[in-house]
Amino acid sequence: MSTEHDKNSPVNPAIHGVMQGGGAVPMRLPAGALDYLDRNQYISSMEIIGFYPSIKVDFFGDEHACMWTEGQRRMLAFEGGWIDITEPKAPTVIKEDGLAPFQSCIYNERLKKWIRIVAHQIPLTPGTIEYPRGKYHPEYRKQATSYTGFRGIKTYDVTNPEKPVLLDEFATGSNGNGVHLSFYDGGKYAYLACGWDDQLRMESSERVNSHALMIVDMSDPAAVKEVSRWWVPGQRLEEEELYRSTYPFAGDQCSWTCNRTPCIVPVRVEDGGTVGYGGWGHFGFYVHDLSDIKNPKVYGKVAHPLEAIGGIPYHHVVPVAGASATEHPQLQNLVIALPEALEADCREPFHLPYVIDVKDPANPRIIGLFPRPMPHPDAPYKDFAMARGRFSSRVMQHWIAPGKAQPNLVAMSYLNAGIRLYDISEPTAPKEVAYFVPPRDGEISDYMSWRRGTTEAVFIEWDRRLIWVATHSGLYCLSTPFLGDPVLEPKKVEEWSVPHVNRIA
């Protein structure tokens, strides 16, 4: 009897599994989930220096470089403009119009100018009460694809932050997603998580299409030029057979087949660097080979063997800063990789952040997992899965920040679980040492007001020993004994966590 499949014969319905097309049974709301939002706050080994409810911040600029300084003045870039944190107990806001959420702010030593890169993309398609399957509802998808705004990056001279000067509008394509995030360290090149056309496939319901890597020349920020592109083999729609035969998540309509973290380059290419680190969702963590900047390749990659559907397994990746051969030698050549949940209420498998050893670029290895955060004993739930909203890491502290980084400390924003602080002195077994969970914001009757969770981003000033936390309900300034006594006066930056960037003004 022949086993060859006849394409013209009827297909046995049993082949589809429990749902037409092979889909999965929708995941349920945990039975113990609260029917209200907990307005209490919980704190351990941290102190609140200040809370500023009028300064509502989702993100601090981009997630790698967002601080501007001049003398003692310090400001954080954000979507609304700048937050002046010179006086930690009295931050103020300088408003600017037309800015997107993600933006770099870095000093270009050659030009003697502060440069700001603002990323622009089409609207996302997150699951809502009306459209729980996101872009897989045709009318919701059309809302995103009908976007007529700018797609790409805009560069600004912000040497005078009160009077930004638009330098260039670099468009990345009329029918792609645009740019979600950039990495720029003030050197010759910027690295973009970029959707340049509608042929980059995306399983997740959160975006219409996906992003890959675009490298651009920033020698003249007023005339940005494309250098090269790279995508995961099988990521483009014309590579259908390769995609289906390679990736077990092919066709699941929920996996993140997309570059979320653009290439993070610890040593500039023009200074001899050849390595970049990228977070590519379900494709994994990639070590990029930049020895030929016009033709990027891959040294190696890794993914956790127990990863499951949903979320963004590799959302944010950051090299450990500040480790030396004499101090914390065990923390050299490490990258921290964070996942991010997309569904509220743990309606998808939970992922833990990873410690990755990149000493051998061709063979990156996961050597440690961060522990699952647990609620305060007084909380009305025993697990954050029941606290409503997304329970997940999102980002860690910025790679470029004032002062010398303590490489053993990692601060993570954890959405509905607040801010969590870890000690990775033993990188194979990170330990949680402090946390702060602010009161939940939103109204339980308005799903979109609380689905994301409350705590979005974190920025550490290593030299002043302060932790800034961005939440939907306001801006927090925290301290912890693990950083040392806080400095609550203006202070000139004397060094940076990454020595080759920014300047000592």
C-alpha cells in the first residue's frame, strides 16, 4: 500500500487535531484570580525616596541609553520629552510633541553633540476584549495596516534639549512595520529592530508583520544610510518550506517570530568589535558576527529547551557591565536575557529570565535561571498569576548609565510584580534580594487599563545609588542597602557604566 499523500484526496479531519488548522485549546483564567485590583503596596529591602503621580511614564527612552547630562544636570528621555532628575526629590518634565515611545539619547564625541534617535512604527494589535486574537481579526488587522504615519527613525540634535533640531527622517519602507527599537552608542553605526516590508512573517497576534535587523551608518546623523540587513533563515514569507521544516512552532499563530532587541554591540565595530547580541523571540538568542558589517552573519545561538508557546522568550538582552578579571571575574562574558509575557493573567506558559555565558561566541550557553518572584505574605494572592495583568519580566536596568555598574546586581521591571532586585554573584543561581510592588492602577471593569500590569521600566543611577521606576500610576525613586546610601543632591557624572560611551562634561 502506498503511503504517498494524494493532494487531491480528502483530508481526514482527525489530522487537524482538536481544532481546524491544528490550533490549541484556549488557556483559561486561573480559578483563583482576584476580581479586583490590589491597591496595597509591598516592599522588602527598599525605601521610597519619592513618588510623583503626575509623571506617568511607560518607558524611559529606549532600553539601553536614555540619559542626557551637562554639568550636574541630568535628564531621562521619554515619550513626552524629558524628565529632569537633577534634584531627585523634585523631578520636573520638559514636554515635547511628536515623540514615539522608544528613543536613544547618546553623546557623539566626534560631532560634540547629543543625538536622539526616535523609532516610529505602525500600531500594535494586542488582544482586547473585542479582538482577543489580535491581528487575526481582519478588521483589527486593517486598522494597523491602514496606518499612514511615518515608519523608520528620526534623528535629532538635542545638545540643547529645550530646542531639539530635527536632522533626518530615515524611512525604512512604506508597507513594513517600521522600527520598534534602535541601539546606538554614539559611534558610526546604529542597529534597528526593523520591519522594512510586509514579507517578514509573524505568528504572534500582537503585530501584523515582524522585524529583522537593519544596520545603518550614522557617520552623519543628518544623512542616515542603510548598510545591511539580516533575518533568520525562514523568517521571510518566500522561505515557507524552510520555515515549516525547521521550526516546531510554525503555524501556531502565537509564537514571537521577530527581532525584539536589536543588536547590542559591546565593542564598536570601528574599534575592532565583531560581536553583537540579539533577542529574536522564539527563534532564540543570537550572537551576531559583525566582522563584515555589510554582510552580517551568526557566530552562534541558543534557546531554552523547555520554552513553550506564547510570549516573547527573548525580549530584552543586556551584557553584564562592570565585571573585570580582578573584580567579579565569574561575571565576565555574561548576557542577561529577559522574556516578556503578552497575555494577562498567565494565559500562556510562564518564562523565567536567563543568564547566558557568551565566552565562546559560537556556543552560547544558558547557565542560570532567575527565580520566580513570590508575593509578599500579606498579599491577597499566593502567586502573581492571580494578581491580574501580565506576570512577567520586561526589561532590566539600562546598559549605559552614570557611575560604575555593580555587575552582581540586576534590577528587573516585572509588570504586575513590581520591581525585583537580584544578586547574580553566583551566576548559576541568581537570588532575589529586594522588591517593591506599587499599588495597582486601572479599573477592573476596564480591561485595557490594567492588562499590562503597572511597572514597565527601571533605570539605575549607579553613582547616586538611586533606582527610578516607571509605572502607569507615576514615577518612583527608590533606594536599597544593596546599592549603598543614596545621594540626594545634584552630582556631576564622573564615569559611565560603559566607559567608551558618552562624555565626562
